[in-house]
Amino acid sequence: MFRSRYDVVVAGGGHNGLVAAAYLARAGRRVLVLERLGHVGGLAVSAQAFPGVGARLSRYSYLVSLLPSKIVSDLGLKVELRRRRYASYTPVGDTGLLVDGGDAGRTAASFARVTGGTADLEAWRRFYAMTAEVAGRIAPTLLEPLMGRDAMRGLVGDEAWRELFERPIGDVVDERFADDTVRGVVLTDALIGTFADPRDESLLANRCLLYHVIGDGTGDWNVPVGGMGAVSGALADAARAAGAEILTGAEVVAVDPAGEVTFRDGAGQHTVRGERILANVPPAVLARLLGADEPVPEGAQLKVNMVLSRLPRLRDAEVDPVAAFSGTFHINEGRDQLARAHAQASAGCIPELPPAEVYCHSLTDPSILGPDLRAAGAQTMTLFGLHMPARLFREDPAGARAAALRATLASIDRVLAEPIEDCLLRAPDGSRCLEAKTPVDLEDEAGLPGGHIFHRDLSWPFGEPGEWGVETGFERVLLCGAGARRGGGVSGIPGHNAAMALLT
């Protein structure tokens, strides 16, 4: 049952919509959340992807970096985020670059082994000291009204502004670092979910890098205990406890900017009125609901979920696979490899050697595995492939997916001591515990236009002073999803800011 009128109707029950609903309901507002799927959480969900295999995978989004501790505290969220000791490991021939957050000496020795000296290590330390200072200054502003461009420039300082906000990050990285592997490790943070040339004057890669290093003021990429579904579950619990009503299986089909929302469920079509409407949907979807048009963005990633019977062996005898796969394991992501893959994808071809990265959630949080899998030494493996734009999958979605997966698995095999296929767990029916999701799959399954995980290209974290970055062309309608300014990633920031725009 639902009322005919609410103070706020939230269209979409993803994590940002739940954040907004929780804040508004705690402030005494009557809130209705309408979610198309049979569950809340959007892409921040956990699922048993393989029948008969007791592993709950973070099927789409998989790590938490941007979620502010203030939101966790404000809403009393019962969620644990664990820091990963190892930042990354990048295989290079029979050795590799290990960035060990718990042992600076080991990291230095690894840099020396790969680069042949100390220059790139010192450049690494200077660069990330700069980004850490920027993160500490910008992160608190993300939950406040927007700063103007000049004010943010004054906040971050001249050097950081020049290097991160004005010059293409590809040029900056080429100047600061000499080693191709080190350059690539830095550049991957500028390309996650973003199809771009890091040297392009649009600075799209710069914006992507910025959000990946800001974090909650630290830039850490943390593992949610229980998987991403634990985050969305905690948010849903907080919203309901505050009095928000949440309807699943309720698809919003139209939004009238005067305050009417039409939705469809198993019982038919209904209309409710809201004094304000929060759209936790991509901007292109909101435009359609309003009867308008918005350009469809283009996602550019291949997501592969796996369950392994054991970790694969490395060519590098000095590194334990547990250390290598606990952080981000880079696969053929050198600077030149990234550039070659981008050029091939831009030409309409699946990259010959797809760049990708993997990590094993279960090494940090074994709770997502059932007792039998834990006892047997099984592990989950999550892969995020770069430079896989939606255009590659439009004509023949299934065939292109299969081809992209074959190329990606071959790319992994190039850097391991054994084929990854030998480590894949088999489900009770004999099938491999492996699934691949392309941008077209995300468009079809999750309703993301173009399969863009950020809903559209990321924007700078500054804008019209005094606004919250959630405003639309209609006074009653606010955007509270990832497509809002300062959106993208699992953060809750747009949800918080949309709620504050109504409450302050």
C-alpha cells in the first residue's frame, strides 16, 4: 500500500536514492522510493552468480572508495570497510612491481628491480603526496554546496591545479615518470570506466583520476565486508528505520515536473504526487521520463566475475600470490599497452591484448564464501577490463562478448605462470564459474544507457557557487544519482547532496 501524496518521491532505489531517502525521512519528510527491480541497491548488490556455488559476488560495483565516513556516521550504518594492505602488483616478465602499504622498504626494492633505479620511486612518492594533499582538501567539500572554480583553485594550490586540473594527465605522467610500467599503473586510475586518451585536451581522464584518488580524503579503495550488497542493505535498513517507504518491482514510467510520478507494478499503473521528486536514474533516463531527449553516453568496460578453486601461480617467485591478488593486479596496463588498446578500440576492434585488472575480494573478506568453499581454498576473482566501449558490442552482443572474453583471458595468461582456466572452479553442473558483463549487458540488465557505470562522463567537483550539483531545469525535480555533479562510484554523495538541497 502507498499514499497518494508524499513530500518526496525517489525514482530509483540504488544506493544514492537510499541515502537521500534515509536523510529525508530522518528529517521528518514522508518519502516513497520506487525501484524497478525486485531488490534495492542498483549496481551495488551481491548475488550468487553460479547455481550451487556458495559465493556471493559483488556482481557489478565491487570496491568502496568515495563513501564519506560522515554519511556512515550520520545514518548509523552497520557496515565494515576493510583497508587493503597491498595497493597493487603489476607483473613484468618474471618479476613485478609490488606496492606494499605495510612495508615501504619492500616497495622500494620492487621499484628498483623493475625500473633499475630510484628515480621513479621518488617521482611516485612526490606525485601521490600531491594527490593525498588534494584529497584531504577536496573531500570535505563534496558534502557542501559547490565551490566556484577560482575558489577550488585557491584551495588545492597552484602546482596541483596545474598538474591535475589544467594539463592532460597523460602529459603529466610522461614528464614525471620514465618507466612504462609505472606510467601505466598511474594512468589506470584515469581510465576506470572512462574511454579516453589521457593526452586528450578534454581532460576527461583527469576528472576520472581525480575521483579515484580523492576517496574519503585518503584515496583508499576498501573492501565492503559481506560484499556490496551489505552496503546497500545497510542503507535500506537505515531508510526504512527512519520511516521511508520502499516499493520494489515498481517501474517509474513518467515524471511530470509539476510533481506527478507514474509507475507500473504487478497490479497495474499508478500515479503519486510528490512535493519534490528525486531522480536516482541516469540523466538520459530522466530525460526520457520527462518526455525529452538526452545524448546516450558510452560505457567502456568488461566486467568478469569468477570463482577459483585456488589462486594461480605467478612467474615472480619472490611474491606470494596472496599479496599479489589482495590488491589491484594489473594486466598488460603499461602506458604503451593502454595507448595501443585505446587506438584499436577507437577503430572499432576488440583490443588484441586487452588491459585489465583483477582483485580477489575473498582474500580480504572470506565471509562471502560458504564454509565448504573456504575450507577447500577457493577464492573469488573480479576482473575489470579497460577500453571495451559499447560500440564494440552493438552489432553482435553475444559474439562480441565471447570474443572479448577470449582475448581478455589470453591477456591474463600472458602474465601468469599457468592458464587461468586451470584455476576456475566448476559448478555442480560442470560449467565454469565465470561470467562476463559488457556495457550492452549493463544497458539491458540494469537500465544504464550505453552501459556507462558513472551514468555519464564525470564532471569537475566545482561549479556554480551555492548550488549542490543536483539541480535540473525543473524546480521540483533534482538528480540524486551518479550522473549528478560530484557523482560516480559508490559514494552516496549525490544522495546526500540532493537531500541537503531540500533541507537547507
